Amino acid sequence: MAGLADGAEQFAALSRRLKEAGEAGLRRQLYSAINKAAEPIAEKITSVEHLKRYMPDRYAEVLAEDMACTVSKLTGQNPGISMRARSRTRKRKVQWLDQGFINHPVFGRPDQTRREWTWWNAQMRGMKPGFFSDATRDAAPEVRAAILEAMATTARKIQGRQP
């Protein structure tokens, strides 16, 4: 775990150096490289083929169409880079889905709004936990290496521009 903390500290220090040096262009390049490193995971997580291994086929297709994965870069007191999956149009419980649960109406009646329906949150049939956590865990070493390389490249560029 020390490597993770070191990487976060390096990221925070590099962000401060970029800000102090007024290197907005290099900062954009770094953030673009970070996004590019995480792109394959995001594509995998939101692909129907991947989701079908974790949930019923029909729901996998619906979720793949509605899900977005984004990368967050935090440079404050708790620096780091994280990936987040969320639904675009509906309020889907993505963390529950990753745990292998699906939120399902017991009885959805046409004369009621969705809010009025009775929901059952413990359905697990056809579900397998880990659609998000498995993919991110498996890809983490590769992505981490790409991000650290982008940080090193950016640090060298800053060093080369300083008098």
C-alpha cells in the first residue's frame, strides 16, 4: 500500500509544481494522459459482453446503454485518481449491482408512479458480484504504470522548461 500513497503524494506534488509554474498546457496533457490510461477500463465496464457475465442478458444491455464511467483527479488534501461508474438517465444503484444485488419492483402497476411501486432490493438470481470492482482491480497495475509514466514525463517537461 505504500506505493499507492507514494503515487498519490507524487501526483499532488506534481500538480502543485504545474500550478506554481503556470503550466496549464502541461496540466491538460497530464490529465489527458490519465484519462487515456483509464479508457480501456471504462470501455470494458460499460460493454454488454462484460456485463453479461455479471447479470441477466437483458439487464446487461439496458445498463450498458445507460452507464458512464468517469475518471476523477483530486489534488487537495486527499490526492488521488479514481474511477466512478454512474447511470446517465435513471437512478440505478451501481454499488448494489457491483455487490451482486439488483433493485427490482415487486409489482409495477400502470396506475402508479415508479415511486409508489413496492421495490425489492435483495434479488440476486442471475447476478454475480464484481462487474466494476473486478475490472478495476484486474486493470489497476497497467493503468497505474501508465499514469506514473505520464507523471514522470510531465515532471521531465517541467524540469526542462525551468531556467
